[in-house]
Amino acid sequence: MSADCLFCKIVAGEIPADVVHETGATLAFRDIGPKAPVHVLVIPKAHHADVAALAVTDPALAGEVLAAAAEVARKEGLLAHGYRTIFNTGGYGGQEVFHVHAHVVGGAPLGPMLSPR
């Protein structure tokens, strides 16, 4: 756990979140600035800076995060029409909170994956 990490504080219960799914190792909660009708963040409870660090240090936990993201999609009714699971990594990748997290987004057509330049 990182003392100054927003998501670690959510895991610790210091900051409230709208939790939609939880396992012993993962937590999923609604994004406070949703970009689609369904926008849920899935995190490991243990602090890892990004998905690359998680994959190297704990590949089994990375698999648990992906399984939790799939379960969130199922619970949120996204399987029939599809959804995206997005990991932003680093500044150029758009990562804003440096605790690995998957965005599960859907519930409406999402358009192109990247904006035209």
C-alpha cells in the first residue's frame, strides 16, 4: 500500500467508492467521471504502479484483475453488445492514477479506439 495513493486509500476504506465487485485480491468501483453509461475501474488491492509492473511482479494477480473485469462486464450486462477493457500506462498512455487499473466501459457504442490526430 502506498500512503499517498488515491486507490490505496479507497482499498483501505479511507475514501468512499461505489463498489460493484470485490474479491480477496481485487476491487471494482464506478468511475467518478464516467466516459460511457458503464465505466467501472478494476484494481488489485495491492499497489502496483501500472499493468507492466503488475505483469512482471505478480502475473497471477494480473490474471485475477482480468477475471474481475470480465465479471464486472457480466454483472453490468455488457456481454451481449460488447465493451472495452482499457489499461492506460504512463503519461503518454493517459494514466492519471499510478496504481494499475482497468477501465471497463460500455453500455453504448464507443466509437473509434483513438481520436484522429
